[in-house]
Amino acid sequence: MNTLIIYQSVHHQNTEKIAKVMAQVLGAEIAKPETVKIEELGNYDLIGFGSGVYHSKPHRCLFQLIEQLPLQNSKKAFIFFTSGLFPIKFINDFQTPLLCALENKGFAVISGFNCRGWDTYGLMKYLGGINLQNPNEKDLQKARDFAQKLLQIK
Ligand SMILES: Cc1cc2nc3c(=O)[nH]c(=O)nc-3n(C[C@H](O)[C@H](O)[C@H](O)COP(=O)(O)O)c2cc1C
């Protein structure tokens, strides 16, 4: 399965760590949104979209990229995030906006993954940050297992 993982990771490279282990399992290429060649996306069977969470949302550059894409014919996609806090409906619901943007573009989003990431934003930095060790080896293994399951979906 020809796979591309597109991710943005601006705070502590937490999401990049997840993108890299998933890419190893999937044999995928990885790219930042600004380097994606839109005309080449047709070469991939599966596209992953990942981001840290910033003010309850994935990075805007992912939305800007998705907006530029042509309408897809149910191309398979998956989403993944690292965040300081757990997803919480209405308060920290970072999955829904990306899911909706992709579905509106005609992607078939087959799965999603999230884990905590080291967070020193705002007040957190005065506390020394939260999730200092994350993503830890357990998180990375969960990301590998998630990618392994994707391999089984044809
Ligand atoms: C500007 C900024 C805003 C953030 N806002 C949130 C938030 O609303 N909810 C949350 O759970 N984490 C938030 N975080 C924490 C990040 O989502 C977390 O550290 C994430 O792992 C960063 O991923 P990265 O290192 O790949 O950029 C924020 C971090 C930054 C820098």
C-alpha cells in the first residue's frame, strides 16, 4: 500500500515522533504540508494527516492544504494527533474539525489515533510543562500497533 503521511509539529516535535514510527511500519513517505506536491497525491492509496493541537485545533496549515486539494473519490485517509490534554467534547474536540474537512473533500477517514505530548504552552511552562515524557515508548508502541492495523485494511 503506497502511503503518505502529512504532518505538522511545531511545539516539541511530539507529532513528528509519532509520524516517524507510523511511517516505519507502513513503509510510508512523510511530508510537511508545505512540501506536498498536490499533483502527486494520486499515487498514494492511503494518506495520513497528523498534527499537534493548538488552541483546540490541528494546525491551520493542514486545513489550508486540504482546501487546495481536488475533490477525492473516497481515497482512504487516517488522522492522528498529539495534545496536552485528552480530547473533550465541546472543549478540546480537536478531531472533529479535521475529520469534517477531510470528509467534505471526499476522503474516507478509516481510523484515528491520539496520545499526549509534552506541553509547555502558556501557564504550563511555569509548572515545568505537562506530559514531560510523552510521547513515551508506550505511546510509540501504540502508534506502531495502530499503523500495523492500517496495513490489514485493504
Ligand atoms: C500554541 C499552543 C496551543 C496549544 N493548545 C492546546 C489545546 O488547546 N489543547 C491541548 O490539548 N493541547 C494544546 N497544546 C499542547 C500541544 O497540543 C501538545 O504539546 C502537542 O503534543 C504539540 O505537538 P508538536 O510538538 O507536534 O507540535 C498547545 C500547544 C501550543 C504550543
